Amino acid sequence: MNAATQDGDAAMDRHLRHSATRDPARSRTGKRIAALPIPSGPERDTLQLRVYRALAGGLKAGMFKPGEAVTLRTLATRLGTSAMPVRQAVSRLIAERALVLLPNRSVIVPRMSRARFIELSETRQMLEGMMAEAACACATPALLRQLTEINEAMKCCVSDDDFHAALSHNMAFHFTLYRSAGKYVVLPLIEMLWLQAGPFLALSLTTPGVRWTARHHQSVLAALRASLGPSARRAIEADIEDTSVQLLKRAIFEDTVDTVSSDNHLMLVSPQ
């Protein structure tokens, strides 16, 4: 991953956090895409790439629900752009299995079987745990300050029941940590896993009797301060496992995996 891509991804995180904090009432009204500005990024970034980052960021931050239908016209209106860059971005997300093109040409956020979600969570634990451990070797005071600020902002959003903002901060915490590890082969793999897991993460905040405490994030920060790589790995693994266990208790998964279309051409998809 080159420096321009890193800058663009970091800008995406900043825009997500700023937007969610700036207008929490709007995020609670269900106008999820309207709360996600198109990140500016490096000047040579195309509009298509910036639209893709906005939609991918929304998926990773849990701002779409499993099974939710998405339309080009609505996305374009809420992002303030034309349909063409949205069409191209949605095509890419279909190819990445983050969205599904159904036989009737409608596009939805995919549902998931229990078995697939368990496999997804186990893979996340392995890769994200490795990244957390690697980050310990190059943790700086500046990184610790940044992660602490993000985590405190996330806890405030949870206390205010501003769940979309909390999810945006949660995503920013994880990816700020992972990018600091400097392993740019693994990072895109984690991003693709989050595209699939993100829509379910929002449901973890509304599980009856469950309250996010960010205790595993605190453990990550303590491990970074002490340069204890294995402890950072275990904290991230526990963070993912706790969320997965809570979600698996809910009846939100399918008995079988949905068929995912490999056709990523949306020229015939209605803009309605």
C-alpha cells in the first residue's frame, strides 16, 4: 500500500469520526449515508475512489443492516454525486462480496449463516491479533495518545446512545492500530473482512443486556505502553470473540449461506 492510499484511508477515518460527532441526531434518524461525507484524500484520487471509500467506510462502521437494499439513486443523492461513480463503487463492492446482486437486479447487504460468521470471526482474530502484536514493536507516544482519544470519544458516544458514532470510533481505533503495524499485505485482507462483518457489528450495540465497556481496548492500550505484543494480540482476539459470542446468541443468521453473485456489472440495475 502506497503513501497516498494510506493518507486516503486515514482521511476516511477522520471524516467518519468528525461526521458522527458533529451531528449525532442525524445518525440516529436512519439517514446513515447522509452522515458519511465523501473523503477528499490525495488530489489524484478519482471521485469513484472517494465514493467507494465512503460506502466501504459505511459498511465497515455498521451503517448498513444485513439484508438492507441499496439503490444507486438513493446513494447518489445522499452522497451528493451522480449515479455513475456510485455504480462503479457498488460494482467493486459486489466483486468484494460486500454487497450482493440478486437475480432481480436489486442490490442488498448480504445476510450470513452462523457457520460463515464463525469462520469470519476466527479469521479476524488471527489476522487482527497478529497486527496488534506487530504494532507493539513500533508503538509511539503519539500513537498511544491518538488511540486513547479515539477510545474515550467512543465511550462517550456509547454513553449517549449514539451508536453510529460509537461504531465509527471503534473502526477508527482498530484501523489506526493496524496501520501502525506497517504490514500492508495483511491490511487489505482485514479491510475486506470488515466489509462483511461491519453490518453485524451495529447489532452488537443493541443486544439486550449488553453494554460496550471498551475494556479490551483498554487492555490493548496497556499492552502497547508496556510493549507486550502477546498481550495486545490476546486483547484484540478477546474483543472480537466477545462481540461474536453476543451476536451468535441472537437469531440474526441464516441456516445456509446466501448465494453471492459473481456478476459485478450493474449496467442493468435500476436506479430506483
